Amino acid sequence: MIATDPLVTVWDGLENHDCAPRGSLHQFVARCPGHEDRSASLSIGTGADGRALLWCFAGCPVENIVAAIGLSMADLYPPGHRNGRRIPGVAKPVPMLDLVLSSLNRLSIDYRASLAPGLWVAECCPSCQRASRWPLWVTEDDRRRVALSCAGGCDQVAILDALAVIR
């Protein structure tokens, strides 16, 4: 019989496959069954919703790890779990760049993508109202972080406040 606590289920599965789990039950490590592992490269913990979280530092997909110990993905969830459904009233996250550009659009401030990747320019800064030679630059890096730069010297907080992004 499989235990109802996902961490106990995973621990037992790892133990039955000679993966030597060790540590406390709410956070432990083991040899990963998804690859030839000589050290404990698999970390197991619990998520906010009670599910078992598995992370292989060698990069094995969770599905492969679970299958290697004879479990299914459903075994990682506590009884009665609602399959990761969104909590009512909590919206899907919106990327910051989308928020900034939609706010510029809402304020009828024209913007353009530049030839440089990850760079947009706007015809007016919403904070200081400077409107000469595309004074507002919006950049997004490869980690989706956004930076705002105004030719008039406005700081990012003032610009975001004028865009009504942080109210």
C-alpha cells in the first residue's frame, strides 16, 4: 500500500530502488534514479500545496525520476489535490514589459521597438512629460527584467508610478 503523504511515498520509492534517501522527511536528498548517480544529486522537498518537489542537479526530468522508482506523477500530490488549478481571484502573472507597454498604450503614448533587441523607445515620458526625441527608453534583458531610462532624469519608480503600474 502506498502512503498518502507524497514525501513518504517518494522516500519509500527511493529506498526500494537503493537510492539511499537521507535527511528529514520534509527536506531530504538521495541518489537520482534517473541517471548513474554516485552522490546525492536529487533534492526532495514539499511545495506550498503539499506536493512533493523533486530536483535533480544533473538535470533529469521529474517524469523520468518518478518512472524510475515505479511511481506516477499523481503520487507526488496529496489526497484531494486539485491538479494545480489556479486559486480563485488570483490572476495569471503578467510580464513587466507587457504591463509597461500596455500602460503606455492606455495613456496614448506612442512607442516603437528599436533595431536593438530588447529595446523600446517612447515619444514621451509619463513622469516629466518630456516629449522630444524619444526620451523614454524601455529595455528588457534575457531574464525578462525591465529597466526604464528617461532623458529628463526621472527615476524608474516615478515613471512606473506615472504609468500606474505600481499603485
